[in-house]
Amino acid sequence: MNDYSFGNFLRELRERRGLSQYQLGSLVGVSNKAVSKWENGSSKPKSRLLFRLSEVLCVSVDELLTCRNRPAEIERKGIFAMKHKKELWENVRTTLFERYGEHPPLPFLSRLESEAAELEHTDHIVWYALIAALIQKVRAAGHFVHLRDGTNSLLTAFLLGATEINPLPPHYYCPFCKRTELVPDAADGWDLPPKTCLCGKEYSRDGHAIPLASHRSLFHREPAILLGTESGYYDTVMQHLCDLLADVPYLILERPPVDENDRTARYLVILPPELAAQAGTVLPFEKNRLKYLPYYPHIHVWHSETMERYHALEQATGTSFDRVPFLDGDVLPQFTAGNTEGVGAFGFVFLQMLLKKTPPQNHHELIRFLGLVNCSSTLFADERIVLPEFPSSRDDIYNLISTRLLRHGIDDPGFAYRVMENTRKGVYTKQGMDDADRQYLTEIGVTEEMIGWFKTIKFLTNKSISVLDLKYSLILMWYKLRFPEEFGQIYLKPPHIRSYP
């Protein structure tokens, strides 16, 4: 990186955004003196700060490194061409109308248009379409591949088929006549009571109220996609990916097994045109990961014993996961009763303790319990159990604070976003909460007990991950009830390896 060129480019970007050196430093987390040194060429930002700079300045990391803006979309070819992306956006909008009728609820349409405004000049929709094509191909062959990252939270990805998680507010919809009924006050769409549409068909129930604003950090950085699949089908999935990216330069970083129980891990890294000469090479992971992964889009494909068991269960019962009615009325009571042995993460001791102390009454509570499993808090070291009404995902925190702000007539998500980011990154745990944040939270009605919870969190994951975990736990419980012998052979017969993605 040419320091002088970088400094000039950074200054141009900062001034274009109307930011002072002090303001940019505050948003990135450094002093104005550090920004000044970057701009005059006397120092460079550390790698971890490039992502934050790219978010704040609305450019990609690649653009920061090359000190130039990305070429106009019209110059791009293949799957990243402007024409191709326009077709994908048209497909997404068409799918929304096909699902919810000619006049979908305004919040649904607004959510899609908000995502389009954020993503339309990025390549993200291409990645969602690619993942959707891969999932469709793998499932058609009777195998599993799952996306497991923040992309699960986006309506665009859901409508394309890249994720099973619908982030919209809770709602009923009729797959036959397309009638939709929005129930915004419900905690989760899966908890809506069964209901018959005016056309006489039973409504479908969906929507998990995952806010768009809590995932803005995804929009202005290069995609880092995490895909899990069965070990026996791993090489086939990698080949499918390579076929889908046939006209895109990429290389593979390969991490060899560290012991006899480990497996080879691969990262498929997408290269910019200026590095196309390196395409097709396979490089050792440890030696090259810092050279490529922080700066370029990549797909990490990992081995999942959990998905191997999913496949085995389908084969043993002759029943596809896709056809399981996981919202059957007799499934949820099994979790309330604590009959969760072998059922995904609910076999963990910590979750069994939560279920025993506070038996869940609905799917919303189960999602929160799963969030606590994925959460890292200093309270857990003391073996204390956190009340399930406490926020258990970054989305919970954002929803909590933004709702309280609206009650006080403040329609500005900035404060909610900052508290969410500080909490989920463990800033309050490491540095404490400053008096201003505490005062603002108290003024909008956040309790001292809740503020204390924020200060114990070292890491907090996405709500969408907990929703996905719950969906497959509900499916497994259905199999356990309907096919107890087959379920027992695969999930309960020793040695019982509790593997979970």
C-alpha cells in the first residue's frame, strides 16, 4: 500500500462524506491524531480497522487497499455484470409479490426497498443468488448445506432462497389466495395461533421481526460466507461452488487437519482483476490467511457432523426435512416438558438447566434460550442463569432500545445501533459503560438490571442463527415423536457425540 496515495484517497473519501478528522476517528474508534497520520502518510491503519473504515466511508476494503473506487458496473462481466444484477433484483421483487400478492403490506415492501437502497451498488445479491443455487442443487441430491452468518437476517436472501429465515414482522399469509395479515405486536410469527383464511385454506405463519438496521455492518464490506455441509459430500459441494464461479478468478486456501479427528478446511477466495494471474492456485491457509481473508470476498466451507446426522435421519425414515410440519401442536410441549435428549443444542446441560428453571411457553422463548447458548457472558463463569427475558441477541438489544426511543418521540436508530455494537463486541465488559450512555438508557426506561446485563456480555450473536437452530430442533423433535426407533439409533445410541454447528 502506498502511504501517500492512501492518505490522499482517505482524505477524499472523508471529505466526500462531510466528516472531520475527529468525527471519522470517533466512528472508527481511534483519535483524530491517528486519522491525521494516515492522511499525511506517516502511518497505516491496522488490518482490523480497514473493515470499520470501509463501513463508515461506504467503500469496499479492496477499494481502500487499491486507493481507487471500483470501476463502473457497466464495465463488469459475468455474474457481477450490471445487467445480471438488475435481473436478480427484478426476480426478488417478483418473488415478494408472488408470495404476498399484488399489494403486500407496506412494511414488507418498505423493508425490501430499504435493502435494495443499501445493497444495489454492491455485489451482495449475486452472492445470495449463488448460495441459493448451491442449496437447491445440494438439496435436490438429498444432501445438506447451510448458510450460517448474518446473511440469514436479510429479506433479499430469503426471497432468493439463500436462507430459510424470514426477517419480516410476524404475519399470516395464504399460499393459495395470497391474502396476508400482519400481526406486528406478536413476539414471533411461529407463535401465532392456527387460523383459516377467508378462502377456506389454512394460513401459514411466519416472520421473526429481525431489524434491518442491526445488520448495516454487512452492507459495506466484502462478503465472508460460512457454509456447512456433510463431510461425505464436502468435495462435491466445493466442485459445485467452483462450477458456479467458473467465470470469476479465485484461489483456495487449504488448512490441513490438525489431528486425526479434524478434517481439511477450505476457503474459496474471490480475487480482484489485478490479481487474476493467481487464480486457480491452492495455498496453505496459515501462511496466507492474513494476506487474503481480511480483504477479499471468501466462502468458508466447513464439515458438519450435524448435517451428516440429518442426512442419515432422512435416509432411515424416508421423510424429507423439507416436508416436516415442525409447528405441529404436539412438538412445542415436548420442550416445555424437558424431553430434549438428543435434540440439537437442547441436549446441552446449560439449556436443560434453563428449561428446568423456566419451562418455555412458546417459540419466542426457545429462540431466546438458544441465543444465550451462543452468547458469551461473564455471568456464565459464576454458573448463574440469566433470566430469559434479557436480550439474547444483538437484534433484541436494538429492538429494545429503538422501541423505547420511539416511545419518547425519538425516531433515530443511531443510539440503539451504537449500544448494540458496544454490547455485542464486549466493549462495556472491557471498558465499562460511560455515564452518558447509562443516563440515556435510564431516561428511556431501561432498568439497572438490564444495563448490568449489557456490561457482562463479551459476545452476542445474530437472532437469525438462533431461529435457524430452533427450526431444526423442532424438526428433530418431530422425528423423535414420529420415528422414535430411527431417531434413537442415530441420536441416542452411544457413543453420543453432541456436535452442533
